Amino acid sequence: MDNPEYVMNYLKKIHDKDDYTYYHCINVSFYSALIASYLKLPKEEIKTVIQAALLHDLGKVKIPLELLNKKEKLTVEEFNEIKKHAVYGYEIVKNDDEILDAIKDVILMHHEREDKSGYPLGLSGEELSIYSKIVSVADVYDAMTSNRPYRKALTPFDAFNEFVNISRNNLDIRIVNILTSRLSSYYTGSQVLLNNGEVGRIVYIPPHCIQKPVVSIGKDFVDLSKEDNISIIKMI
């Protein structure tokens, strides 16, 4: 798949279907590229990861738009239909000789989980490629930090906290830690709004507790890891 025209053709189908899915795929490719580079994968493999991430949600072109953007809670039947996007995407590309099998596998398996709780095949972490693991982590992180019709985006630090809670069993914890630790470093110096109404600036992110940084408020310093009632609600 050396010719990017094939990626662009499929990506255009996503763009024509739904703006959120399109930009989500772009974001996931960015995070996946970061992870792959942090893992020091060879350049050709990084390119494969990026292409797989760009196309991972291709199957959503087969899902009704009103279902993709529904504000209310999905019914069991509706959620089961959404879950079919992994198979739909694979079916779209499975006979395309221009697309690497590794990319087809990511399209099919990006919702599989380490503990076999994922779909559509219920595979374990040992059965998943490094590409699928990377895209899965990037996919979850971007979904958490993006606005959706049914909920607002989490702050990066709330997303880090969610990752700690959900990734122990079902995502590759090494990849989760790589992404969150590297991303968190970029937020030092950022202004934040706290739930008590005060505005502060992140001055330190402890490596052992990245979801709870130290914030300066005027001349005072607040260590959020020691404050159960104070949290970041918005990046400014």
C-alpha cells in the first residue's frame, strides 16, 4: 500500500459519511503515530500504523447516520449494530490487494481487548498485533477527549484517570502508559479551570500520578493528588 491514493479514496468515503468519524480517524492516526514512534518502530511499520488508524472506522460508512450521532442512550439492538462496523469495514477492504493484511486486521480487530471482552471475535491480547493494540489505545483516548452528541469531552487529565481505571485488564498497559506519560508532559505550563472556580497553571506532573498534577494559584501550590475535593474541569 505504497500509493496513498488508496488511503485517500477510502478516507473520502468516511468524510462523505460523517464529519466526526472523519476527524476522529485523523486524530487517531496522529496519536497512533506518536505511540509507534515512542515504541521506536521502523519507519515502514509506523507508516502501516498510520494508514491502519486512518481507516480503522471505515465500516461506519455502513451505519445509519442517525445512529452514529444519536444523543440518547443506545438500545441493545442499536449498540449491536454499531459494533458491526468492525466487520463492515473489513468486508469493504478484504479483497483489495492494495491494502496490507496488517491494516485489514486492524480494521477488524481495533475493538478487541486484552481480556477477551472486546468484539467482534473475542480475541485475547496474545492474538492481537502491535498495530491493533496501538490503534485501540489511540481510539479510546481520542473518543474520551472529543465532544459527542451524548456527552462532553473529558479533560486530558480526566481521560488519563479513566485510562488508569479501564486499562488494567482490557488495553495494553504498556502502550497506555507510553501515551499518557508522553502526552502529559506537553501540558506543563497550561492554564486550567478548577472545580472551585479558581484558575491555575500546571507547574509539575508527577510521573507516578500523571492524572493529578501540581497547580499554582497565585503564590500558592496545590497538589491535586492530595486534594480529594479539587479537580481540573477545563483546559483554558
